[in-house]
Amino acid sequence: MAHVAQPNRKLIAIMEEAHVTNHGLANRMREASCLDAGEPLKTSNTNIAKYRNGATVQPGARACTVMLKVLSDLVHRDLSPADIGYPLLRLDLKPTTAIVESFETPMMITERLQRLGEIDVDDTVLGVVDIAVDDIIERYEVEGPEKLAPEVISLRRRIEDLISRRQHPKQLQRLYELAAKLSGMLSYMAVNRGRFPHARMYAKEAFYVASLIEDPQLQAWVKGTESFCAYYMGNYGVAAALAEEGLRYSPDSPQAIRLLSNGLARALGKMGDVDGVHAAIDRASALAEILPIPDGLSPALTFEPYSFARLAANAATAYLSGGDYERTLQYGHQVESLVDESDSVWSRSLVRLDIATALVKSSIPDIEQAFHLGAEALTFSEERPIRSVWQRAHEFGAAAQSFDASEVRDYQDVLRDWSARVRDFSAPVKAS
């Protein structure tokens, strides 16, 4: 008997609840299929129309799995095949053991960037997104980029949907600001994962959007993040130039503290320019004296000014690279207690590794204390490793190789085991 097409009323109802069109669902399914380690889909709005009108009896298992994931995210509850009109379809939903990339494909970012040139949302919605951004920043150093990047991607896509609806100019200004911040956050998170190509693409997107609204503070922040990326790629001259470019957008603002200490000083230290490091740190410290800055240890990922403790932690790193170990220890010990009182396991690890490296490189090495701090640093970051800890832990290991001591051998063994456990989350990605 020939199949008689019947509308799939359950699928239609769920799509209406999700406020998603045939075209929108197809786009989301294609994007989602590229992020879950499964076969990429080529779903079109025509396919979705056939599912809705019953011309296609049921999708394949892969298409149905991805459709369920997308629709479940949109309606904020778990859906089964029966919920979308396919009660007889059986899916293998066993979790994959593969490491799933948290970030988007280059094509997704490119397509969104192209759509930005094509331009009424309730202000309450924008207020909620503002709160969500602040919440993610507050949680970032506790939960890490692997867990939080998908939340930022979801918010970024929501903002993109709102932008595409041709908003009131004042609301569009706020939407572009949020879009730039969210893309900037993804750039920063990608650096922490060692995903440098993604970091650079997200930064270009963030800077383009910030330029559309002529926001020099945001433009300066993005340049600081690009400098941060170049630094961990080992492109120190580029990192310094990007920081200086950021300073041209916002020379005497709170953003300048980050650009000078995290961007310029650290890059100059790697280039052996100790006088340049000193000048950059002096200038940042002078700004910190006259600008309103937070107390304690400010977050590493923030759009707000750096605190003096965060400035000092970066100064320690800059002087270490420049070979001024006395100043490294001075700044490192200055922030040690504040770091230990904070939620930032990464800062605890990084400050310890800087102090440890200075201790083995100083004129009177303290091997025992250095390797005690190095081992602590690895323990703190094991559950939430990031690229900077990975790099500095190995730099400390390299600095200590000239010492023939049991502590050195013990640290190298611990570092080898630690590296194997955290490689997928913080090690540099090798080109295929």
C-alpha cells in the first residue's frame, strides 16, 4: 500500500514551541552535527518541510539524534523520538568517549560575520544576557572553558538571532556590544584551550563588531586578547605590537592597565627588553594609582579594570622572562596570599610556577622550595587545566634540567604523567 502523507503534528507543535522555522532548524542541525564528533549533516529546509508534512516517513537515526538535541536545547527539556512524532524510531544514545571540540567550525564563524552586514527586542531580554555574561565571567575560573564555552556560544547565537530581526537603533547598539563581548570571550577561552586559530577568528569577529559601534574600550580589550593569543603562540613581537595598537585606542583608560602589563610587558620580557618591561609596568602602576580599580585579585577574563594584584602577577611573569628574578620574587610574593584566597586555581598555579622558576634561576637557587611549589601548581590545575599553566609548567621543567637532584627527576615524572592526563584540554593542537 502506498504511503499516504500525514502532517507530523507533534514535530510541528515542538517547532512552534521552539520558535524555529524550517530554515532555522536545518541551519542549527547542520551546525550541531559539526560539534558532536558524529557525521556532519547536510539537512536543508526542504528536508524539514518533508518531515513536517509527512512526505518523509521518518528521518535517519543520525538526523533524528541531532534534531532531538537541537530541539531539546530550544525548549529546555529532554525530548524523545516519540515527542517529535517518531515513536517507533530507536536510537543509540550511548555517550561518546571522544573529546568533543567546544568551539565552532570556521565556516560557522565566517557565515555569521557575513550576516552582520545585513541588519524589536524587549530590554529585559538584553538585561538577562548582560547578567548571563557577568555570571559566566564570575564562574570562569572555577568551571573553566571546556564547560562554559558552549554556554557562550549559545548566547552568541541568540544575540545573532536578535540582530537579524532589524532592531531599534538603541537596542541594536546594545546587541552589537553583547555580540562583541561574547565573541571576545570565546577568543579568550580558545587561547586557554590552546585553540589558537579559533581564538584569532573569534577576535577578528569581536573587533569587527566593536568597530561597527565605535567602542574604543572594547576595541582595546579585543586587541589585548589578540596580544594574549600571540604571546602563547610564541609570536612575541606580534604580541607587543598588538598591545601597542590597543593602547592607541584607549591610552589612559582602565583597559590600558591590562594592555601594558598582560600584553606589552610580558611580550617585551620574552624579547629580553627589561627596560621596556620596567617602563610598561611603571606606566600601568601609575594608572592603577589614579583610576578606580577593584580590590583583591580581579578575574583574568574580565571587561573591567585589572586590580593591582592582577597587574603584579603579570609583572612577575614579565620580569621572569626578562631575567630580573629579584623583581619576579618581589611581585610574586606580594600577590601570593591574595591568590591563595581567590577561587582562581590557575592564578595559584601560575604564580607558584613563576616563583619556582625564579628560585631555580636566581644566583642562590632554592631547589627544594622551587619543586615543592612546582608540584603544588600541577595539583591545583589538574582538574581544570589551561594552556598557560601547561606552557609555564614545561618552562619550569626546562629551567630545572641543569640541576642533578632527585627533586628534578621527581618533578619531571609528575609533569609527564600530568601532561598525559590534561593534553586534550590544554596542550597545543598539532597541525594535521
